Amino acid sequence: MREIRYYAACNLGLEEVMAKEIADLGGREPKTQRGGVQFCGDKKLGYSACLWLRSAIRVQEVLAVGAVRDKAGLKRFIDGLDWQRFLHVDQTLSVDASIRDSFLNHSLYAAQFVKDVIVDQFRGRHGRRPSVDTRDPELPLKLHLRGDRATLYRDLSGASLHKRGYRPIQVKSPLNEATAAGLLLLTGWDRQSPLLDPMCGSGTFVIEAAMMASDRAPGLERDFAFQQWPDFSSGLWRELVLEARNRARAGLRRLPDLEAADHHAGALSLARRSIDAAGFLDVIKLQHAELDDLQPGVPPAILVTNPPYGERLGDMGEVERTWAALGAFLKSLRPPMTAYVLSGEPSLSRQLRLRASRRFAVRNGPIDCRWLQYPLESRQDG
Ligand SMILES: C[S@@+](CC[C@H](N)C(=O)[O-])C[C@H]1O[C@@H](n2cnc3c(N)ncnc32)[C@H](O)[C@@H]1O
């Protein structure tokens, strides 16, 4: 099969775990860069990457790379591809551009220019042209201009890969599914030991943990842009999905103790709906409990949580008390266990009164965070 160059994007801080995921899928020559990983492989690898990468947000295929110094050069670069290979005339496309130190200054202009070259090629050769759909196009394209080097990608994923399909409604969750999965991968959790999230909100950590433990492909219940493409290999895709379904079925037989709690009834009902949609209602134990009263059914070996940061002014006193309560709760658990806490604010993590043994720098949406590791070997204070 033809060797294809890919680029997968992830949240800042998750590049190494994603590179490991890519290598495990058989990706060749993985090269980590800020916010993503380049790699090579065949068509099957691109499909597998969409289906299996837990920490990725997007998977793109490189269509062309070249030197581009002016508009005429950009026109030649885009027109050099036979666009019928990538799109039917009655399908839709979108073009996004990202520009640095280039002859063009405006990314919107560059995107428009590329789109015009493509539709003009269709019109010239076939008398008809495809339309643009910026929301849900069959062919999402991305142009990168860095100096005089141009790279054109097509996005295999379509909708962001964090959309697994188990959220009945898209909640304004501060932690998306791919980030939660990436944070779990950073812990090195063995996927067998008991895991607890005592402030679970909509339940992202425990659901992602259940998916990992049961060997469920995160993309099993959704569609991808590449399924609409003229060069889509439906037989190859069917095989991959069948294998993933078999693995998910077998995986349900060996699930660890997974527990989640929250003091907010609304959050818990959202969590329950997502857990149900993901098919883990019998697997994940949910408790409606205040941190101070929480009694885990099984002593956790690992705790992962994303406490509130207090986004509104005036919340800080209450939020600090929540973090202090979390610190007390961690100290009440039976050692040995390891806790991982996502903090966007050092003054809050200090309230835990515990010493972190590792700090992973990660970006959660717009917030620079630390994924703090607290090994609780024996009781620690202050
Ligand atoms: C930032 S959200 C967690 C979001 C979560 N990671 C998700 O996937 O949706 C923090 C959660 O902590 C819960 N919480 C805050 N204080 C708590 C307390 N004292 N006891 C239990 N839960 C608490 C809130 O109700 C909220 O759902």
C-alpha cells in the first residue's frame, strides 16, 4: 500500500502519550511537535488512528507539500492536484488556513483563494462545481503556510475526535473526552486497578477509563469524514470496525472497579445519562456524595479528578475550602494509592497540603494546567 504522511493533533502536553498511542498502532517515524505528532503509514493506519487514538483531536493526511512564494505559486500548488480524486462535484468542502511569515498575511484570504482554485478546476473540467460547507463538509481541507513552505492536508476525522458519541447533549464540560483520556494515559494506569473520581461532574474520566479498560475503540460509535471520500475503502473499514467490536465485547469481561461521585445532583444525572449511552451503567458505580461524606465501595488504587477552579470572582473562598476538603479526603484513603489532580491555579493546589511528586504541564481549553501526581505511601501532612 502507498505510504501516507499523517499529522495528528492533541491538546498541549499530551504529545508524548499520543506518540506512544500512534507507535502502538504501527505508525512509522513518529515525530513529536508542539500540539501534535507527524507519522507515516498506509491507509489502514489512518482509519485506525481515527478509530483508536484516545488522546487525539484530529487526524490529517498530507496531500501535498511544496515551495510557494506568491499567489501564482499557490495556484499551481493547489491546481497541481486532480481534485476529482478527493471530492465528488455534488459534495461539499471547507478550507481553513494557518499562516506564518508568508507572502500572504490573511488566513481567511488564503483559504478563500485555495477554495476558488479548487472549484474553478471543477468548473473548467466538468462544468459544475462543489459547494462550501464550513460546518460539516465532506472534505475539510487545511492549508499551512510557514515561510515559503506550503502543506495541504485533508482532515480524516471531520468532527473533533473528542466527540465519541456517548454524550446525549454536548455539555459545557471543562474537560473534553480526548483530554481526559490523555490525562489517564499520562498516569500509566494499568487498566485493572480500582479507580475513583470523587468530583466526577459529567463523568468523563470514569467513562474514558471504562473505555480503556474494556478495550473499546473511542471512535466505534461515530462517523468520520473519510467515509464519504471517493477513495474510501469500505471493505477495509468494515474489517477494522468488526475487529474493534469483537475486542470491545471481549473487553467487557474483565473490568476493574470504577467509581465516581459528585455532590451535585444535576451533574450526576448528566453523568448517568452518558454512562448509560456508553453502555457502562452496570460497570461504573455512581454515588451522590459530598467529599466529606464519601465512602468508596472499594479502596481505590488510583484517583483522578478535576476539581473546580472558581471561574467567577468571589468564588475563591468556597473553592479553596473545596480543595482543602479534597486534601483531607485524599489523606483519609487507604495507602498505597496515587492521586492525580488537575489544577489550573497553584494557590488552590496548595490547599491540598500535599507534596506533588510529578507535575505534567497540560493545556485544558484556554487554561494552562498542571496534572499533579500525589503518591500516598503513608500519611503525609503539610
Ligand atoms: C470541574 S467539575 C468536574 C468536571 C468533570 N471532569 C467532567 O468530566 O465533567 C468539578 C465538579 O466537582 C464537584 N464538586 C465541587 N465540590 C464538591 C464537593 N465538596 N464534593 C463533591 N463534589 C464536589 C462539582 O459539582 C463539579 O461537578
